[in-house]
Amino acid sequence: MSRKRPPHRQKQQDKQELTNPEPIHNGLVVASYGAKLDVEDDTGTIYRCTSRRKFGAIICGDQVTWQSTHDNEGVIAGLLPRSTLLARPDDIGRDKPIAANISQIIIVSTVKALNNEGYHLHHNLIDRYIVAAESLDITPVIVVNKYDLLTEEERQRLVQDIQVYTEIGYQVIHTSTKQAHGLEDLTRQLEPHTSVFVGESGVGKSSIIRSLLANTEIRVGEVSASSGKGKHTTTSTTLYHLGSGGNLIDSPGVREFGLSKIEPAALAYNFIEFRPLISLCKFNNCIHNAEPQCAVKQAVDNGAINARRYKNYLEILATL
């Protein structure tokens, strides 16, 4: 029966690995398999590295330092500071990190997501994703997919329907993978960023991602040929370099990303059109619901704030 290595021996082994004469390299985590990570070096070569518990969870998108050990493998020597961190609750409510250093969240929706239903755009869900992005200081971009399925009347209605987001400064892109409509605009939007895609099932996220990666060399899951370690197919989160520039992290966990641990008092700040008015309310702890002399509610009454966005705010507030 095998025994676990005593803690002092494990520390000695870690120390030996990290004090050998091999230099320290910078790297980007492009895939993770628990304690094993695929790390890309500055030349684009991918190495299989081992992570130690003292660093906590190291995830796709992390910038790390690493050191070669043997057989062209390596060990993580350090975790560099993250600019952003996406997490989702696990089965017992603890936050589980799923992707790091994201600068843009692509919110995919459609007016015909399931069973060819009639015109319906899920504004509440879009606003929930926007709030989640804003709370992490990540840029949200709205993509309305399956544009080819709309009649001309529905397209005109959609333009009016989505105008609330463009008016407050959000980028909106209409796409169709069948007609390759809007994909060039989306590609340009992705160029300077590390992005993730979110949205409910049936809106076409996977089809868009496949279209974007059609001309991209898929290297993740293939360790450097010199390592001889071959492929690993159990990853659930992968970072791809887009041919035109930018990175795309694809993960089922990211796609289900949503609101997590936002305090009711902080919710209004994540509705960007509310921000200039928050300090004008009579009460400092106003949550813009039933309080008197609320500047946000007054703006809704006079049409300065969209009534539907405010309704969605109240619905989200009730769930916190």
C-alpha cells in the first residue's frame, strides 16, 4: 500500500526542484488538468508543468513563472498578480476559480433561442451578465446571434429593442454563423483582449467559437514534441490564440458564469446609467426601491433611465 510523502520530505523535494541550476521562465497557462498545467513559454512552446498547493488554484489565463525539472517538464515557481478573476459557486457555495486575466465578456443572446419561438430577447439575463462583468471591471459586449432567422420586421424591432444598450455605451454586434454575418466585426472586437463567451443554452455560442477558431492552429492539449507526453483530452478550460490577435478562453464553467456575492447596496453601481445619480439620493444607503426622494427613481419617471432596465434592476435586487 502506497504512503503519502511526509510534509518535510515534500518540502525538501520542492526546494530541490526550485533551487536547481535551471533558469526561471515566464509563461501563460493555456490549459489545466488539476495539478498539471500546460504552460506556454515566450516562443509559443507548450510544456507540462506541475503546480504546488502553496500557490492555490492556478487556472487558465494565469501568468506564472516556471522552472524546468526533467524530461522537458517543469514546476511552477510563482503566480503573478491577476488583473481579474472569474469564479462560480461550487456545489456547496464556495467560489471556484475558472479563468484569470479576462478583459472582455461576450454576452451571446438571440431572439429565437429555442424551438423557433416567437420574438423574444432575454433582457433580464443580458442585464445579469452585464452586472457580473461590471462588478469585476470587465468590459461587456453584447452579441445577438442567429440574425439570419429574423424577418425584416423582427430585425427592425430588434434594432429598437437593443438601442437601450447602445445609448448607454455598450457595444452590440449582430451575428449569423450560417451567413458569416457580423463575424468580422466580432473578430475586430476580440483583437486586443482576452475574452470569454457567456449565454444561455441554445444561443449558438459553440457555433460562433468554432467559426472564430476555424483558421486557428489548435495546439492546446499537445505538449511540446520534445517532451514525448503526447495529448491530454480531459481539459474543460482552454485558451486559444486567435489568428487576428487576442485570446479566447473556452470553458463550460465560464459559460455558466453569473452573479456571485454582490451586495444589494452595490448593485446599482453596476448599472452604469445609475452611477451619476446615486450620490443625489436623499439617503446614503438608498437601494432605489421604496425610498423617498430617490434620484434614480425620479430619472426613471422622467424617462432619463430606461424603465425596462430599472425593472430588471429590481428583479435582480430581489434575488440578492
